[in-house]
Amino acid sequence: MGDVAAMTEMRRCEWADHDPLAGFGPRRVARFGASDAQRLMNDEGIVRNRAKIEAAILNARCLLDAQREVGSFDSLLWGFVGGEQACRLVDDHVRGCFRASRGAASAGR
């Protein structure tokens, strides 16, 4: 989960003409090499932590490997639970609760 947080933090620092991680396209990020990692280390618009940058590049490569192996990342994840929801989701929020209204909005109710 730390790598996702790192990528999110790097993405948060993006400007209109500033896209250090190639739009988060895994195919593009997976092709990043040492010079790209160094370019990112010199980019003041993102969190400059070599381990996080290298993890983001490696994760893009692993994502592509998983897609080749099982067809999609979604298929890989659902494969852990046999394609079935592992638990019954329950909306136990009280009416009027800010989370209940947020959940209803996202569910299109």
C-alpha cells in the first residue's frame, strides 16, 4: 500500500504541463530506465525519494506481467476469492450521517 501512496503523492504535485509519471500509464512507466529515475529525482514538483520512484517503476512492470499472465489485473485480484465477493457489504450508517449520504450519492441513489 505504501507504493500506491507514494504514487498518489507524486501525482498530487502535477501541473498542466508537468507530467513526470507519463500519465500513470503502466506501459510507459515500465519502460523508464536509470535516466528517467534520475530525471524524477531532479524534479522539484514531486516527492524525490529514489526508493519510491524505483518502486513505482517496478510496480508498473509487475502490473504488466500480471496482465500478461492472467489477462487483467482485475482478474488477478478476483482470482484470490474465486470471483465471488468475500463478504457481504452492509451499509450500516445512520440516515443523515455524512458517510451515508456520500455512499448513496456514489451508488447513484
